[in-house]
Amino acid sequence: MRSPIEDIAAIAALLKSLAIPHALIGGWAVVSWGYLRASEDIDFLIELPAPGRRGLLSALSKGWNAEWIAGGQDDPIPGMIKAEPKAGGLPVDLLPTRGRADRSALIRALAVTIEGAAIPVIAPEDLVAMKLAAGGGQDYEDARRLLEILSGKLDAARLSASCDERKVGDRLKLIMRGG
């Protein structure tokens, strides 16, 4: 069984080989920016037009049991690809971009070296905005911790613009006041 870091590197390499724009998001992105916490899966944001889906699923089939989730009325993330590693390990969710904010965040992703591999990771300003938009308890804690850990290192204008773009500027102000 590979480590989560090895799976992150393998997925990133696969996506790169297929020329699929991607960046690490979710709990492992939070870890990459300095807040150590457990995560039960690996999340990547990807820009994948429908015609590319079959090729990605085929490429994933070598090491993962992968399926495309069309989504339904109650599914908050339609079009996601879920992949379970055949050799054991954490599941991988490949989440499609949904709108301009996601596509812009992908463009601004930064390469972070994780155990020798350069992995595109969503910039911390965009990650805070994404976490505030997700709105769960762990998401708010992640956003709060990132703001704390990266205090003075974040681009305040970019952070504000990212939050405004996702319509969570009020949540940012609240969390920055300690709420």
C-alpha cells in the first residue's frame, strides 16, 4: 500500500501526462500549507471537458477503481470522478471546476514540493475562500487555521477578491474577527 503522498504524486503525474489542468484541494492542500490534520481522502480540482472523461477513466483503471458520478438532485458535486486505489489507500475525488472562480483558482495554483514531487496546490487565498464556501465545521476550522498559520504571508487583496468571487466575503470578515 502506497502512502497518501505517493498517491497524491501519482494522481498529479497522471493528470499532468493527460494535460488535464489540476490542483490539490481539500484536507491535503491544507496540510501542504502548514496545518497538520488528518484527511480521509485526497481531493483534486480538475478542468475536464466531457470528451476527456473516458480517457481519464481509462488511464485511472490501471491503478484505481474509478467511476464518474453524474450527480443527482441531492448531489452537491455532479460530474465528480471517485477513484479507489486497487492497492489500498485513501480514496481520490477528482472534482470538476464549476465556474469562473474555480478556473481562476486553477490558474493561480502554486507548485509545492511534497516529498520531492512538485504538486500543483490551490493557492492559500483561494483555499480559504473555497473552505468558507464549503461551509462545514472542518472547513471553517481549516480556513481559520490557515489564516492563523499564514498570517502576514497571505495576499490580503487576493484573499478578499477570492472570497468576494465566491460570495463569502462576509464569512471571511466574521472569521477574521474571531467568530
